[in-house]
Amino acid sequence: MAPLHHFDTFAPPEPDRVALDRQYAALMKQADDEPLDALFTWDALRRQTDTWLAVTGLRFRQDTRDAAARDARDRANRLSTWLDDRNATVIRRLLDEPEVQAEVGDRTLAAWRMDLEAFDPAASERLDEEKDTAARYFELMGSAKVEFEGSNQSLSALAVHRGDPDRARREAASRAKWSFYAGHREQLDGIYDELVQLRAGIAKTLGHSDFIETAYRRRRRVDWGRDDVSRFRARIREHVVPLAATLRAQQQDALGLDALRVWDEEVPDSRGAPTPKGDLIEAGREAFGALHPELGAFFDVMVQRGLLDLPVRDGKAPGGFCTTFPEPRLPFIFANCNGSKDDVKVLVHEVGHAFQKWCSRPLPWIDQVRCSAEAAEVHSMGLEFLSWPALDAFFGDEVDRFRRQHLIRALTFLPYGVAVDHFQHRVFENPSASPAERHAIWQEMEATYLPWRSYGDLPHASEGGFWQGQRHIYVYPFYYVDYALAQTCALQLWHRSLDDHAGAMTEYVALCGRGATEPFQAMVRSAGLRSPFDEGVLAEVVQSAAGWLGV
Ligand SMILES: [Zn+2]
């Protein structure tokens, strides 16, 4: 096991293809005599390779200008496609071995079957191209410089102004941001069109009717499908869109505006968005320690071993995420904290992901720790709500304003979440649509799910281009609905915690410990929650939130 005393000195060796080739050949031989031993060998091998892949991807995103880090990232992308091929061969060999089946459990077996259906060596070249093309989007966004108030700022730094109490400043920051998009329209349309064509081609090679079939398998959606999602979207339109529209109308009144524009949406009232006070890490120590002793101890480990990279920096790729190093069994949190309220949301959210990895690290198999995203987002979005009693460590006397806004955001997010998802369904149902037609589809989504949305004469966004700021659409296709499903579960946890916070917290820690041992809906039910696909659940959840808000 590679030791990780501190992330700064953590340098797992780059896997050597020739050596790997030998190891995989030996593993296949071992599978003939001792399938269970082969499973152990394979798991250990994957922990090594996946740790190097994770570190390499992360180091590049920490500084997208570092040429050596970019080269390593490119090698990692190649290696990962090559490994998908080898791993598919191993899965095919082990899948029907009764000893292996009994050991890993039904959920892992179902996930492996999906892996096999989502990969074909004949698609390798296109899969590599897909990674390279998605990386171009990351690089474009990471390198973006926007002139604002006399200085050049990154898009991540500029985002702090979304909560500014000064409306003119919010609007100006929004204009600066969307001018960048307008200036790169052709590039953004071009990258996306290439991705759509590549993905449609991959689906064809795999024998799927469209890329949607491919994406659901890639995302290991073992116990739900597109019909479930279609019904979920209909319920959002029925139960959530009208409520969200009411909340936006109330917000417009609270701000005393004639029209609520997109640059006002993050601001609850004339005081602006609540902002965190003091040092994030210190406040985190206090808050996580107060919530649960195990969570507090875990956060201390993260701090001591340098497993947090929080501040916004030049050259850093945008966004926030949690990655894992499976060999030392430790997670890492990457963010772009810029002094806004989102810093706390991102920190708590990513700590939720990281804590799940931590709690389930005693599970023997890598696939039992690694949740599919709809399940993983329950751990992160769930903790966002469970952290409510401890958030005064960050917000002081603004904590009530933050909580209220958090809940409003959770509700208004649901229609946006499915709009992004529905958009992608439409795009891949008709992959030959032109870029202009795709912008029109997005505008149709906005009219359906975000009827309050108003861009004024903002460049690009007012012409159907808003979706191009949503990196998941480029880089993680079909991810987005996972957030809406998980939010429906997180809101149930929130509701329970209002009566019994300690009980909800205990249930949450146990849920994190079970990792990915169950399919999504069984996992949710094991924590006493209802599946977001069950009849009536969404309506009930939304009603209890509306009741708390007094709407
Ligand atoms: Zn997340």
C-alpha cells in the first residue's frame, strides 16, 4: 500500500503497460484455478491503477497551465480506456463464478453487467477522442479570463458577485461572464457537436438504439431507467414548477423589483446572500465535530494530511469535487472557494462524499465502496441538510437566512436539474440537430421548467446558450438528474432531522458505511427513506418544505 502521510509528498508510481500486461495475463490464469484469489488480485491491481489515475487527473486540475501535468493527464486518459478493455475481460471471466458471485453480491454483479454492455474495444478510439474533446471544454473554462472592474478574473473568481447586494455590480459581473461565452460561441458549439457525434457513434458500435442507452449503463443505473425518469420529470412539472415560480415571485417582492433577472436569483433580499465569516477550515472543524464525533475525527484527518484544496486560484480548473485514492483508502476534496456562501455549500457537500468513502473503507471490494452518482449524491446533499444545527460556525447570526435560502434553492434546483437532463435526452434522440436547434431546445426547456427565468438582454444566455455553462453536459453526460433524485432523498432526511436530529445523523453514518452494497432504491429504503420514483413521494417532500417556508 502506498503511504499517504501528506498529499504534497504523495506520488504513486505511474503504472507500466508492459508490467500491467503481464499482471493481467497472470490474473486470467489464476482465474482458471482459483477465481476467488483472482478477485483479490484484480481488486488490488485496480486500487493501484485507479489511485494513479485519480492523482494524475487531480494534479492537472489543480494547475491546468502545467504542461507536464497535462501530458500525464493525457497518458492517464489513454491508460483508462486500455484498462476498461482489460477489466471487461476480467469481468467476463469472473462474472459467472459462483464463489465470486457470493462474495461480491448482486449489486456489484449488476454493475459489472452494465460495464460490459457499455464497453466494446471496437469503440476504443472514439472513447479516447471523447475524453480529449471533453478535456478541451475544461481547458477553455479553466483558462478563461474575463475583464471585470479593471482586472482580469477567472470565471470561478467572478462567481462571487452572484450574491452581491449591489444589483448593478451583479449585473455587470453577469454581463462579463456571458460576454466570454458569446465570444467563444463557435468553439463551445463545436466542442459539443463533436461530443454528440462521438457519443452517438459509440452507441452505434455498442449496438444501442441511442447514446441514452449507453449513458444509463455507463452510469451503472442498475435498478431504474428512462421511463422512471420520464415519470419523475412529469411530477416535477406538476408539483415543483408552480411552487418554484411562487418562491421566485416572493423573492422579486422581497427585492422590490419589477422583474427578477437571472443575476438576482442568488440574492434572497436587499442584504445580499449570506456570506461565511472567518476561516473555512476552522469553522469546518467546529461544525463537523459538533455534528458527529466520527465526522469530526474524519475532517481532522483530511486537514492534517493535506487532503483539501479549497481556495480559488489562477489556472485551477473550475468546480468542486471529491476524488478517492483507493489504495491508501483516502478521499480528496477540490474546490474553488471565493468567499461566497457557496463555499460552505461546496465544502459540506464534498465532505459528505468524502465521509462516505471514509465510512465504507473497511468494505472489501472497490465496487462496494464506489457508489453510482444518484446514490453518492444522497450522502453529499443529505449532509448539507443534516449540517443545519452546526452552520452558525460558518454564518454566525446570518445562519437563519442561510438555512431558508438553502431550502429555497433546493426546491428551485429540482426543475433546473431535470431541465438539464431532459435537454440531453432531446439532444441524443436527434444527434444530427444543428447547434442553433440545440439552443432552441434549451429555450423550450426553460419555458417548461424555469418559466420565471429572465435574462434581459444578457449576451449568449438570452439566446439559448445558458446550458453551455453547465459542465456536466459536456463532461459527464446524463449525470444531472442524479442530483434531482438525490435531492428528493436529502429532503426526506432533512424533514426527519427536524424532529430527531441525532437519530437522522446515526442513520446517515450507517448509510455511508454501507457504501454501494445495494442498488440505489434498496439503499435509500435501507435508511428508512422512500425512493424518489415511488408514487406520491415528490409531492409529499415538496409539501413539507413549502410548509416550513410558510408558502
Ligand atoms: Zn456531489
